[in-house]
Amino acid sequence: MNHSTHNMNLNNPDKTLQTIWCVEDNGELLVRFPGNDTTNCRHLHVWDKQPVRLYDVIKDPHEKNELSSSNPEVVARLKKRIETWHAATSTIK
């Protein structure tokens, strides 16, 4: 999980959650989460608009080749693992 920089709400950390990810074998799925960013650092997440991103971290360790559209079954499987693990993801589409 990743919370917005300098933005973690200790009473409700999911309120500021920005990204949740799962790694399985070579695949790494990153899922955007609509947590509030109440900092002055909003520009940190401007580039990150995709709802999901999938990478092969062995073949592409610098994450330059996004694979989610060509691997929907992997996206679905890893997203399900995230949803099973973290209840806050029930709002992720």
C-alpha cells in the first residue's frame, strides 16, 4: 500500500490511500485508490491517472512497458487478491 506523501491519517489510513499493489511471480499490479490528498504535494500524483497498471518486473525492472490491456486475466486475478486482502478496496472499480 502507499499513502500520499506526508498525508497519512492515523485514525483512518484508508482515507488517504493512493495506491495498492500486488506482486505475483513476474507480475506487479498497481491499483489507484481515490484517497484524499490534503498536502501541498498534489503534483506527485498528477502523472498517475491510470486506474490499474501491470508490469513484468523481471523483463521490465524499470516499469516502462505497461501490460494491463494485453493481460486482463492477470489484472483480474491480482485485483481479486488485493480485494481479498484489503477491505478498503471495495470502492475500487
